[in-house]
Amino acid sequence: LYRSIFEAYGVQAGLPIISSTSRWSKSRYDYHVNLLRNTTEAMSAVIGGCDSLLVHPHDSTYEDPTPFSHRIAANISNLLREESYLDKVKDPAAGSYYIETLTSQLFDAAIAVFKSVEENGGLKRSFENGEIQDRIKSVREKKETDMATRKLVMVGTNKYPNLEENIDLSIQEYNGEASDGRRLLVPQRITRTFDQLRQRTHEVATDTGHRPKVFLACFGNLAMRKARAAFSSEFFGTAGFEILGEFFDDDITNLISKSGKQEADIVVICSSDQDYGEHAIDFVREFKSKHPDTKLILAGYPTDLVDGLKAAGLDDFIHIKTNVVQFLGQLQEEMLTTAK
């Protein structure tokens, strides 16, 4: 890209490429996963032809890095050089159709942006009128939406959360607003909204001694109830809610009785669509008659039953298209504020 631009302007010079691991991909919870993210980013930078590389410590998202984390960060480069031998080949990706094709696509998209910015008066003017910020914001919001619906997976954050982890996130993150109203460009993190959900749960639990409890009420088809129970456990676990476990009983009355004994704040119905058609409305009606103040949610979205379930008293549905951040944020507002 830069060589093409230099050639177009008649510039005869080289340009050193300095690469740095990204804050964008790093999480505060389950932060040891950041070691893997740092490694893949560093490997990508070397394969991409960087001249120098900076690997930030994996714990820098939530605390002042320790000497040990600085050492680990430095050793990532050492491992790539001494054990993967990435310094022995000038262009490791040369000849890879997949990588070469992606490189070509990135070049075409980047040069189009460059030309557009130049036509609009250059970088300085585009930044002053907010065009640069708006371009970045549109891309960021798309990725954040994919993250919130779990289309984009971040292990330990919106997938496979460590439910036993509770940390104090005392470092505040700058939002990019200057005192004079300018919109600055600052590093962002894609896991920030999920980290905030868990932090809020942790703070209220610390103040009140109560953490929302989720009861998974399972009946019917084995494969579907297990799959939807696992989905629901991860769904609510991303906000740090306590998962009481999967409770199975084909007798609906017994299952409702078990949920009452657990004193759950949220009960999630987990089964197959076919079983929902046979038992879900009866389950909802009987459950709500006995526990009207408990949130009752169904895992899935059986379109033919939606109106009937709502009429029976079901509070909501969760499924693969649900925006986890919006759903749990609203649920927190209703439950945690009251608890506090």
C-alpha cells in the first residue's frame, strides 16, 4: 500500500513498519486468554513483514503490568524467533493463495479510502470535520453488534465465561471525549460492554450480598434440553449471574416445585420446540400462578407459540439472535437496582 502511494507521488524512500499488539482485542475478565491473542497478533505482524514489534503485557487492561507480565510479553517475540523460526524466512506467506487474496482485497479497500480522504481535503480536514471518526465508528459498531449477539466469539467473555472469576476493575477507561468537545481517537476494547455487565453484577453483589440466581428448568428431548441449557448458562454467565445448574424432570409440577425451593431470581425453560408445543404454555401458566415475581424466560423462539406463551405470562425469550448486552443490561436495570 505505502509503496504504491510513494510510487504515485514519485517518492523514493523506504518506510519502516512498527507493529503493536492491539488493545481492541483484549479482555479484562479471563485475561490470560490475552496471551493467546498477543501471540497470534505478533505472529501476524511478523508474517506481514513488520520491521519491529511491540507486545503489550497481557494484564495491562486491568492493572499496572507486573515484571512477570512484561517478561512474558518479551518472550512471545523470543518464541516466534527461536522456536517458530519466523526470522529465517523473508516472506513466510508468499505463495499462499488465501493470504495473497486477502492482501489484495485489503489493498483495494485501503487505497479507495485513501483516495476518498484526499478528495475531501486530506487527513487533517477529514479529522476536523469528523469523517475519520465516523468511518471508524461505523466499523466498530458493526463489530460490537456481532459481539453482542455472539456472532463474533471472544473466549472467556461472551463464550465460555469463567463463572468463578471475580476481580476488581479499578482502572477507568477513557471514552475519547476531550474537554473542548473534540472527538479524539483512543484505543477501544471490544469486550468493554461485557466487562461492564459483569462488573456491575459484582459491585451490587459486593454491596448487597446477593447475586442473581438462574435456575435451568429442563424437560423433554435430551439433546435439545442439554443444548439450550448450555446456551442459557453461557448467556447469563456473561453478566456474572450465578447458575444454579440444570434441573431435569418430565413432571412439570415437580420441576416448578424444585425451582421454588432454589429461590431463583430467573427460571429458564429448556427443551425442544416440539416439547414446548406440548407443555410450555401449561408450564408458564402454572409457574406464574405460584411465582408471579420470578422472571420466567424460554430458551428458543417457537414462532407458533409466542403469543400464547406471552398471554400465559412468559416474560421473554433468549435465542441466538438476541443482543446479549441489551437484554442483560435491561435485566440488570430491573433486578440489580431493586436489590441495591
